[in-house]
Amino acid sequence: VISYYLLFVVVSGAIVATVISRALIFANVSDEFHWAIVVGFGVPIAAALVVGFRAGSNGTRGLDLQRITLSKAPGLMNITEGLCLTMGIDMPRVLELREPQLNVAAFSVGNTRTVLVVTSGALEEFSRLEFEAMIARELARARSGQIFFEARIRAFQKLVSPLSAFIVPKRQGSSLTRRLKAGDLGGVYYTRYPLAMISALEKMGNDSNARVSNSSLRRRVLAPYWAHPELDDADVSARIKVLNSY
């Protein structure tokens, strides 16, 4: 995360400083060059600080979400409450994303609170044990602070994406794969039942409704939050291999 922000500050600061220095030369005030450096690097530093501070803002904004109540999904809500008690964390809001693919995600709201998002497809297809595995996975990520780490990376990507969309990945990559594996193991640590996690991952890997977010920059930015990222080469086989050896 720090490397991303430093790269942004150095590159954008150099560009802004160059533009300002050219303007000073044109205005015949070349003795004020120090302002080009101060402003050139001050602006991106301020932008990076603001973005980093607001990184935990609600990543679910703009999604088609509906609050899940105890009467609508009693099994899911009871599982979530029980896992929260086990982990010693506050009960998050649980929301339904009205889309047919199978997926679960935890998003940060502010810098300390969590929202759990479950797709309509997952509500229909996952068994109780599969839900327990996936909810444990996401709550473990929230408990460890992983979702807030992701929020800072995503905030930086949203900051620069209008200028350079290439920095928002289209593929899963080794770094994200490692974080996904760590999240899987974090969930299994609490459930002690890797077979349920494997079953859920297999269903997501074979899901005909799974979406590839290549066409949408916003969905690519949010992809790493999901248990099964909406990226071109998202593959669960390596994750299942790790769980089989647990």
C-alpha cells in the first residue's frame, strides 16, 4: 500500500512541478521555482492523505443492496451472530446483493465497521455448512483488519483510475491469490471443517452466473473484496489444494 502511494506522489508530483515551473518561466518569475516544488509535491501528498484517511468509506455505495432480516434468512443470521460471538467482534449489517452469481464479501464502512454482503444466488444455493464456512472466512478477514487493508488499496486505485485504468487489475495475480488463500485458512480456523469451504468454492468455481468484471472499472476495483473475485483468471483450484492439505 505504501509503495502504491509513494509511486503516486513521486510521479504526479514531478508532473505538477514541471507544469508549474514552465508556467513560472512563461510568466518571467523564474526566481519563484521553489513554489513549483512545494505545490507540485504538496498537492499529491495532500490527495494521498485524504484518500488514505477516507479509504474506509462505504465500498458498497451504488450496489443494488437490500437489508437481510432474521425473518428472511434466520439460518444465515444465526450463523453470523454465533461466529461473531466466537470471534469477539460486533455483529455486522448483513445485506443481499440482488444478483444471481454465488458470492460473499465483507466491506468496510468507516474505519472500524463492517458490512457483510451475500448475493441472491448464494442465499438460494449454499447449504448451512457452506454458509458457515464463507461467513467465517469474511468475518475473520474483518477481525484481522484485512478488509481495511484492501480498502486502502482500492481507494488508491479509484484515485488514479480516471488517468490510468491499467493500475486496476484485470487478472487475479499472485499477491491477491495469497490473500485469498490466507482468508480461506482464516475461516477454516474457526469452523474446523475445510470440506464445507471446499464445497462452497467448488460451487462458485462452477457457477454459470459468475461475472467477469473486465468491462466495468468499478467492478474490477471491488473484485478483490469478494470470496470469488470477478477477474479474468479467477481460479479456485489452488485454494482448494491448500484446504485439502489442512
